[in-house]
Amino acid sequence: MIKNDSFAKRLNKRALDLNSPLCVGLDPFPKLLPSIFGAGDRVENWDNFFCEIIETIGDKVPCFKPQIGLFEPWGAKGIELVAKLSKQIKAKNAINILDAKRGDIGSTAQGYADAYLGKNPVIDCDCITLNPYMGLETLEPFAQYAQDLGKGIAVLVRTSNPGSRDFQELDCGGEPLWVRVAIALKELESRLYDGEYSSLMVVIGATWPEQAKKLREILPHTQFLIPGFGAQGGSAEGALAGFSSKGNHLENGIINSSRGILYPESANEAKNIDEWRKIILDNLESANSELKHASENVIQS
């Protein structure tokens, strides 16, 4: 059993306190940077943009998810920026999920785990996304840190991209591969269980609501990280399909939105930073209202 001050307990409490299941993905797309921040090919402009995002909404959302692969083209400056943003996220008492999709064996996996979940991390995150398709052993160094230090691990199971069908839907003795992966994670769910929640997190796209319900049956205590809401075509109801109902609220899930929160069309027309902040806050409120309405429908159904 994991320690009492677990990643899962902190995540669920913050989502409940803020009455929001939103995770805001920090994805730097050069062509989408609002004009008031300057050219999208300069890392210092993204530094200003994301610092303003975190300052503006950091106390209004449960968590953020920096996508490290979109920062890496800037080399060391990009990694330094992710590390800086991670500290700012923590200063806002928000949860930081690093989207790195690591997956390797032996000492290499240990190196990744030390870098991101260890006691002296290069990037201080609460949770990291992992690719399990080289086997369960690849998860072990991360799972150990999750157990010892109250961190979380987010394992890819049924992803939102159309190409996920190529392998994740392959028949494996009467069940698709993604189901076999989920079943294989049951021991890890139990190992990272704090008596109420598990700090195992699994990634399942908002575009697969029926699969999300099946996944919840397999992993009843696990946290769901749900991409694909909004810009990628997933509905609010679909995104909430795998949540757990508890009394008058839903829990055990976080819904990621990146482009939908960061880059509303009207933001590019903002004439100054105050006008831009209002647009971002209004956009966040709209997303939260949509999810709240859908949540009420799910609870009543």
C-alpha cells in the first residue's frame, strides 16, 4: 500500500476543491502563439506565454501537463523552460503531470525515473506518462518512486489517436490488446492503492467512451487521464464516461485540454495582456461549464 499523502489523494482533493476535472496541457505550437507574445519560433516568447498562463489560471485548475516533446526542439533551453514551468506549477499548488511517454528497460528506465520522479529530479513532476508496450518491467523504477515518494505514473492503455487501432485493438485470445494491458496493470493498481484511491493513472482517449466504461470495470480505483476532449473531437460526456460516481460528484479522472484552453481564436485579437487574460479566463469558464453540465447528466443517468 502506498503512503497516505498519495498523488491520487492530492489530485482528487484538488479537483473536488476547485469543482473542475480539467488538466491544461502546455503544448507550444509555433503557429498558434498569440501575436501579443511575439514570434512562435523563439523560446523566450513561450517562456512569457506559459508563465502568464500559469499565473492566470494556476489556482483555478487541478493540474497542468507539459508536453516535453514539443519543448525538446529548443534543446537545453526547452528543457530548462519545462523545469522552470514545473516549479511555477508547484508554487500554485497545482499538480504537474509530465507528458514524456517514457518506456525502456533496465538501467535506462532507472535513469528516466531518477530524472523525473527521483529525490533530485531534473524536472520536478508529480506524475509522468509511460509507454508499457516493452513490458511491465519498464514501469518498475517509476512505480517504486511512486510508492516511496507519493508520486503517480500514467500508463498508456487506449489512446485517442486514430492509429492506435493498429496495435491496441489486435485480438489477443478473445480480448483486444489494450484490455490485456489493463488486466496486467491490476497488480500495480493494488500496489499503489492508499485505501481509497490508486496512484496508478491510465491514459484513455475521450473518443472511446464505451472502452472507458470497460476499463473502469477492470481498474476501479485507478485515475484516468483523458486526452482528446474538444479540439480532438471528444465530447464532454465521452470524456466523463469512465469516471467513478461518488455521492453527488464524479472522481478518479482528469480531462486534458491543450489547444482548446490555450488558443481560442479571439486570443489572437487581444490588444494587451489584460484583454488576453480575460479571454483565457472566459474560455476556461466555458470549458468548465460544459463539463459541469455533462457531469450532472452522467450522475442523473
